[in-house]
Amino acid sequence: MRKGDASKQVGAAPLYWWLLSKADLHQYNCLRLALTSSESKNQRNRRIATFTEAIEAVRVFAVRGDQYDRIRCLVCGIAWLPEGLAINTHQLKLLISRCKSSINGSFQKLGFTEKLRRLAAANALISVYPFLNENTSELRKWSVRKRPANFNQVPQETQQITNTQQNVEQNQVKPPQVKQEVEQGKDIWEQIEMTDQQESIFWN
């Protein structure tokens, strides 16, 4: 990736960031900085290893077993579904600072070579993100890759990313002001309040 493209990518905001709580948005920004500043990312002999570590770091941030998992996965551009791994490369590349071809190539090398057919992938995604049923342009940005049988191992070398993320948090990096916060208790999609502009992005 060219330096100019990388700098633009780091400064760009992901779609739906305003759905995150203040705490989650802060953690997202810290993770993004940690992944961007990982010194070992560009070492050829560790490229797949560091990609795996990055995806595992994203999973630890996004998947916590609460009702906000879906929102965090949506913003990150990757969701762990029963049918496989749902990926939105445009969203994901903003977080891990890799280009689309690098992301796709890395997943293929990890064994995620087979994709669900379009209808099956759409059904899997809509079951988690109902708004995609009314937003076909956004739905087309997602694909679902079948999980390989041997992909059950958790990466063991995520400490560098974790340490960098902790250093960023200690330096009190402040995220942009969030105007919407999600209330506790209700279904996540029923109680989100949005402006007209945000609704047009979300549903159209």
C-alpha cells in the first residue's frame, strides 16, 4: 500500500461508528492505532502470522458475548457467524491498515477459500443485521467465507499488539464525541435513535 493511501485510510472514519458507545469507540480507536503502529506487520516472513494476530485482536474487542457484539462487528467489518466468517473489506481495511487484496489473500492462505453462495450469505447476514434486507448496496459489500475445518487455533503471539494498545490507552487518546449511546436492556436495533442523515445511510 502506498504511504499516501495508508495515511488517508488511517484518518477515515468507518461507517456506523456513531452506533458505538463512548467506551467502545475509544477502544476501537486504540486498537486501530495499535494495529497501525505494529512494527512487525510488514515483515514478509511473519505477514500471515501478524494478520492472524490482528484478526484475533479484533475478535477479542468485538466479541464479548453481549448484545453489542453485532454493533462492534459491524463497525469492524468482520463478524463471526455460525455459517462462517462475514467480511466487509472496506470496513476491515480501515481498522487493520491493509488493502483489499492483502486481506483477501491472507484469508485464502489461512484456508478461507470457499465463499457461501450469494443467497445463503445474504440470509446469514440479514439474520444478524436486519437493516441489510432494505439496503442492498451495503449488503453487496459483505461476503461470507466458510470456516476451514482446522481453523480452531487461537493465535499465541498477540502480546505486541496488546501492549501497544495498552500504551495508547494509557496516553488517554480521545475519540470523537459520540452523539448517540445505546441504552441497556432493549433489542439493539429497536431502540437506536438516529438523525435523518444517519437513517438514510443505515437503511438505504
